[in-house]
Amino acid sequence: MRRSILLVTAATTALILAALLVPLSLLARSHAADRATADATSRAHALAAGLGKTLAAGSGAAPSDRSGAEALVTAANGPGLPRTSVILGNGTVLGPPAPVSDAVRLARYGRAFTYEPSGGGRTVLLPVQGVVGGTAVIHIAIGDDRLYDGTLASSLGFAGLGAGLMVLGLLFADRLGARLVGATRRLSAVADRLARGDLTARAEPSGPPELRLVARELNHLAERIQTFLTAERENAADLAHRLRTPVAALRLDAEGLRDPAEAERIGAGVAALERSVDEVIRTARKPLREDRSGPPRADLAAVVADRAAFWLPLAEDQGRTLECALPDGAADGVPVRVEGTELAAAVDALLGNVFDHTPEGTGVRLAVVRAPDGDGGRLTVEDDGPGFPEGHVPERGRSGGGSTGLGLDIVRRAAQEAGGTVEFTRAPGGGARVTAAFAGDGPRTGRAARSRAGARTGSRTGTGSGGAPERGARRTGRGG
């Protein structure tokens, strides 16, 4: 914008200055020529008066009188003066040579005039009548250097004036452009802060009235967004808090079971549900924008193993095989750029989708693979169910299975926020396959070695890591 304002100002100023200064230069040139012509005409009249006395026709002029006329002509041709000649009636030329042209012959008839010869400059012709030998003609030739003397200085003065006005105009336009650009950039910075989640950002109205109006409207929009988000977070927290009562009742019912093993199993599930409810409340109440010391980070292999162990008992109860394949040979697992809670929610959404929309006894397979460059990883979940309909792409809020349609969107959002992608395809056996790729956090940093030998051994036999291997092996045999 600033450059555009300068260009427009420069073009406009140049046109205005050209429209003013060019005519002034031409006027100054014409005035100089008229002044030189008037001076030459005055000199011709003065010389004519002297010649009339010296060469009077009735005085019987002697040769000495002609000498006086020559002296007058010589004096008229002083330094810096136009070239002056006198052409007598008999064709004799006093002073510098001068051609006896048609204009001279016309002047002999008593007509004084000025004309511009083809060679440039101007010529003043003045007849002197009543002299010896007939009418004499005073011939004064004005060259271009004499005719336009002083016009170069005036043209340079006009050019300097135009340059000065141009500089002043550009300085004024630059200050105006800086003011407009500065106000626009401040608005852009505030909008960028709002886009990053800093809802406390406000614009200071400045600049022209239009930009001040935009700043006020941007502040109003930010206040409305903050109000709406605060209300939504509070509503979400309140809704999650309402789950505490039925969850507490469910925990009491679990504690009242006679079978200690079943009570322990159901109690563990209720405790996990309580933790999830608490996490929902904390997530709903935390600000949208938080300052972190670094990017979020989680171990994809560890999270998948933990969630597979959580879902394994239900898989065994439904007669499903739950296989979990994890990579070998890494002390720090498969680090990805996503928070652990969000990653766990994504894995739960994938597994829950399989359990909710496939018949009991349908097998499910989880596989974690490191990225080829070692930065990030990929999670693949396959089942032996009917799979996705042909051409169906899951969308947020839409489901063909009677659910909310938000489960797979949780996976998509987690992968995209981590710089990855999600693909929904068909498995080789005809079931559904969901592949979620998560970007890593750059160069790996050293972490304490964690032993997951039991988890990896269990994954090859169909167990999920994180639980007791013996228990997983026993249940896998029954569920398979």
C-alpha cells in the first residue's frame, strides 16, 4: 500500500508539474525572445536617428560624412550586441556583410518589420528615408544565443522547483502511507493473535476513520467470540459434571457385587470413566491458548499398548481377537507431536467404533509403525467387519450407525494437529481400515529406557501391553 501511494502521488505530481512548468518555460522563452527583439528594435531606431543626420539627402554629404556613418555602425556592433549592418540605397553595406534579400527590398518601400530567417534567430529591418543615394535599411540579426539568453537559467530554476515540489509531495505521501500501513499492520497483528487463540488481543483505533471503524468492529468481534467460547466451555464443563452422579452410583453398585474379581474389573472401568470425566472438565475449563515450553509429545506405541490392554477384557467377553503389533528396538518408543490424552482418546475412538459397529466375534488388529525417516509414526486399525460403504468418507456429525459421528473426527483432528493425515480404506479381508499418521517432534531427545518386553511379547500372542501377560494370554485363548 505504501509503495502504491508513493507511485500514485509521484505520477499525479509529475502530471500537475508538467502542466504548470512546461507552459511557464515556454512563456519564459517567448518573453526572452520578445525582450531581445524589442531591444534590437530600439537600437535600430537610435541608429536610424544618427544616420538621418549624417547622411541627410539635402546636405551634400561628403566622404567624411560616410565615415561618420561607418563609425555609428561600428559602435552599434560592440561586444555582446547583435550584429548590425546598414544597407545603403546603392547596395553598399556598412558594417558586417548582410544579404540584399527580398525582405531588404521590401523594407526599402518604407515598411519596418521583423522576421525569422530559415537559419534561425530573428532579423529586424528598419528603413531610413531621406538619405543620400535613396532609402537605406538598417539590418540587425539576432542569433539564437542572444534571442534566448537567460532561458536556460530559468528552465533550470523551474526544474529545481518541480523537483523540490516532487520531493515534498513524496515525503507527504510517505508519511501518509506510513500512517495507513502502520494502522493496517497493527490490525493485522491483532487479527493474527486472535487467530492463534489469544482472545485478550485488542486493537487500538488509529489511522483514518475507516480503519478506526474496522478496529472497533474487530474488538467487538473478539469480545463476542470470547463470550461465546466462555459460555461453551462452561456448558461443556457443566454437562460433564452432571455425569459425576451416575458414575458415583455405578461405582457403588460395582462395590456391592459379590464376585470380587468382577467387582474389581468393573471398579477399574468406573475409575477410568471418572478420570475421563475429570479430564473433560479440565479440558473444558482451561483457556483456549496456553503457553507451552515446547510442542506436545507422546509415545504412540506406549499409548496404543495401554489402550489395547484396557479394551482387551471387553474383546474377550465378546469373543473377539485383539491383536496389537508394536515396533521393536527403540528405547524411547515412537514419539509423536500430540498430547497423550488426545492420543488416547483417538485410539479409544477407533476401538470403540469397531466394538459399536461390528458384530461380536469380529477380530480387530492394531499396528504401530515408525515413519521411514524415524520422525513420527503411523497407527493402523483393521477389523473383520463389513467395512465402510463404497465411496463413504466419514464426516463430523454424520454417522450411519446411530452414533454422534464424532469418534472418527477426534482421530482426524488429533492427526491433523500433529501434522499428519487420516485415511479411511478397506482392509484386505473386506473390513474397515483406518490409518492415522502422526508427525514427530523433530530430532529425538534422550529418554529413560523403558522396558516393554512383556508388552511386545503379549502383542504377538494377541494381548495388549500394560496388563498382566498371563491374564492376557489366557483370555486371548478363550476369545480367539
